[in-house]
Amino acid sequence: MARQVVAGGLSLFLSIFLARSLGTQGNGIYNLALLLPVLLGQLFNLGIGPANVYHIAKNEISLKGVVRITMNLWGILSVIGLGVGAILIFVFRVELFPDISHSILMIGLAIYPIILGQLLSVSILQGLQDFKHFNFVLILNPLLTLILAVVFISFLADQPILALVAFGASQLIVVILSWIHISQHFKWHSAPATLNRSDYKKTIAFGWKSHLANLMSFLNYRIDLLLLNILIDVSAAGVYIIAVNLLEKLWLLSQAVSTILYPKLASLHENEEKRRLLTLFITKVSFVLTFIGALLVALVASPAIRILYGMDFMGAVSALFLLLPGIIAGSVARILSNDISARGRPELNMYVGLASVIVNILANLILIPLFGINGAAVATSISYGLNAILKLIIYRRFSGARIFAPVLFGRQDMKRLVRIITEKL
């Protein structure tokens, strides 16, 4: 949680600096150019990261075997992603990225293999439950991006392309350090890296299900930004992303918990009662604290945006209010997704994600032309709410708990939380 708060704070400072330095148009160009490599990373990672966490936590494949599989697949997927990205830029740029130049999109594309390497390397640290180094590299990433962006933009030029270069350079440093930390575990995991076809099958068979679920989640998270750029203009996207950047900080707790909860739940595959109690309690606490945080954000949103970003971004205030219900629902859905995946059923997350994305796209196509960025916010909240409800239903089928048990925080839960805090203090 401390790492999430620090990284979130650094990301917020970066967002403020870029918004004030680049303006609404430049901020939109930077975020949309960055969307390309991030989207490719989500599209072509094949769920290898979640598969690494699952198989390392259950000790089904040796560490050296996981590393070999990861490196081989990274090379293949990097080439494929670069090829697809080049086609998108040179054939569909006008339709997908109007008003964004080839050069900045190509810089973004060059970052794709680095982003993919970062996703895969930190997943191994997570599977090893080496959260000390996991947290270190994930704090270092936004810190380096902020430092390099300030240096490049302050001393060279106020250009979105320099912000992209700063992002890519920090990602590369993080990838290198991650592999150094992973190699230190080899002496504790002495099993040889002997592999057969079944190990690749295990990784891909589990991975593609998680992959499609994560891809649906990412599309659900970013499709509104892309559609705003297409249906209105890049400046509207630059304003809207401010609301998103502020509100995603409310997910700090659920993201922090999910990082640790997934490998923990996977290791509890023979203790259903403990897994059930753990998921229920963690989901309740996350829901209540996210709800309280949402109320606080609602109180300070207008003055905060005016002071931090300037009057040009005040249009983000109304969108922020309309996104709040979806953000609260998303915190619940994220934790339940980890429980479902840890049971070896990530494909259920995929089906839910697909339904949510379809609803999101249709709602955006209807509401953006009518209400602009506020329409995008409503569409996103609707899709996040649907996602949470469907996962509550699925979790009820697995656990036998009442459908709203994960969000009903009672007296016994409060006593348990107070006891945990007291013991830690």
C-alpha cells in the first residue's frame, strides 16, 4: 500500500507537470501516443504474467524454466507486436489517431518491447512473492519518468515526444533491474531449467484465458479515451484523462491488495474456508475505504483541478463526478477477479470483461456525441458497474456466500479490522 501511495503520488505530479507544460492538446497527444504501445503490450502479452505468478506460487514449473519460457515468448511477441503496430500507424493512423504525427507514434511503438518486458519481469517477482524488490522497481518507474520528463521538457522543449522518451527510458531501467533481482533467486531455486512441450502448453493454456480477461479489462479502461479522440478531438481526450488520472488513485488499495492476494489465494487451493474468509474480508475493507475516498475526492475535486491543472482543465470536474460510481464498483471487481483466477477459472473474467467492453463501446458511441466527455464518463461507470455485478454473481456460485456479502461491512468485520491494526501497532 505504501508503494501504491508513493507511486500514485509520483504519477500525479507527472500528470500535473505534463498538463501544465504541454497544455490540453499536447497532453492529449502524449497520452494517446502512449496508448499505442500500452495497448500492444496488453494485446500481445498472452497472459504470460498471470501464468508466471500462478505456476511459481504453486511450484508447478521451476523458476529457471519460467524464465526461459518468458524470454523465448518475449522475443517472439515483440516482433509480432512491432509488425502490427507499424501497420496500425501507416495504414490506419488517420482513422485511429487523427492529428497525431507518424514520428511520435513511431517513438511510442519503439517503447512496446520494453513495456512488454516490464510486464513479464515484474510478474516473476510477484510469483516469487519478493515484494521488496517488486515494490522497489515499481516505485522507481514513475520516479525516473518524472525526473527525466522534468529535465527533458524544462531544458529542451515543451514537446510530447520528449515525455514519451522519458517514459521509455525509465521503463528500460526498470526492466534491467528486475532481471537482476530475479537472477538473485536462482541460488534458492536450484531446479534445472529442463523444459518440455507441456510446460509451454501449461503457460499458454492458463495464460491466454487470463490474457483475454486482462485485455477486456484494459479496453474497458481506455476505450473511452480512444473514442473521445475519434468522435470529438485530441483536446477533449486531454481534458478527460485528467479526471481518469485523479480517480485511478482511488484504486491504490485494491491494486495493492490484489498484488499480494493473487499468489496467496493460488497457494490456498487446498483450503477453501480460509480462501473464502480472506477474499470476503479483503473485498469488504477495500470497498468501504474506496467509498470513503470517493467522498473525499468529490469534496475537493473542483478546487484541486483548478489549482493543480488550471482553468483549461475544469471540464474534467463533471466527468470526475460521473466516473465515481464506476471507480467504486471497479475496486470490488478487481479483488473478486483475483479470487476467480486463483481458482484456475480466469476465462470467466474474460467473459465478463467482453460483455462489459461491448456495453462500454455501445454506450460511448451513443453518449459521447450527445454529452461529450460527460457521456464517456457515464458509459464507463455503466460498464464498470455491470462488471462488478457479474463478478459478484460468479463469486456467489464458487463460495456459496450471499451475493452482496463482499460489500456488506458489519460489526464483526470492524472488530476484526481493529484487532489486525492493533496487533500490527
